[in-house]
Amino acid sequence: APRYVLSVVVVNTSVRIMNWLADNFGGTFKERKRVSSNHKITYSWQFTNSKAAHLLALIKPYLVEKFDRAANAIDFVQGGDRVSPRGSISLSEEEKARRETHYQVGKMLNQSGIVQPQRLNSEAPVGLQDDAIV
């Protein structure tokens, strides 16, 4: 069965920025494996599920390019049954369909290049039919 997890990841070369994120929002960051000795060291900071949704809700008013992605992600976590990273809770068919719809919307919003508008899911849950068209 698919498992749906919201994950917000910040990757940067600035230790100063990573310390600021950890100091202001919690969590920790780690050094990532270098691709090449010619590349700078990069760091990764990550939050998942409700912590990620909380962070997105705080920064959403300031987002321009990723506003729609943040709104979809927040609604994914807040709009249904509790999100379990291990998939240990039993989900109704309606909740499974709701999560799949958010996943497909997020996948479409994350595409790069020219994206043709299309219906993502003809059987989108009530209230999400309009959102299922990008």
C-alpha cells in the first residue's frame, strides 16, 4: 500500500542559514555527501508531516513561486485523518483517495518545463474537483 508523507527539505551551502533554521524552527541539519571535491559542502534540514505543515503555514504568505505547493501540502496534512509516517493507522477508501489526489496535485505542481493543463483525477473527492485541474 502506498505511504504518503509530507516532507519539507532545505538544502544550502550556508551553515549560518542552517543554524538560523534550527534555532528558529527546531530540528537539526546534517552535512550531505559531496558529489565531487570541486563542489561546496551542502547541508540538509528536514521536517515531516505536521511539523512541515506548521512551517509551511508560517511561510506561506511570503511564498510566490511555491505558494500553491505549500497550500496543497498544508491541506494534505490538515484536511484528513492523522498522517502516520509508518502507515500504521487504518485508512478509509475516501481518505486513501484524498491523499492520492493531493499526491498527484503535488506531483504536477513540482513538474518543471512546460506543463499542459489536465485533469489529474476524474474521481477527486468532493471539494477537490476544481483543485484537481492544474
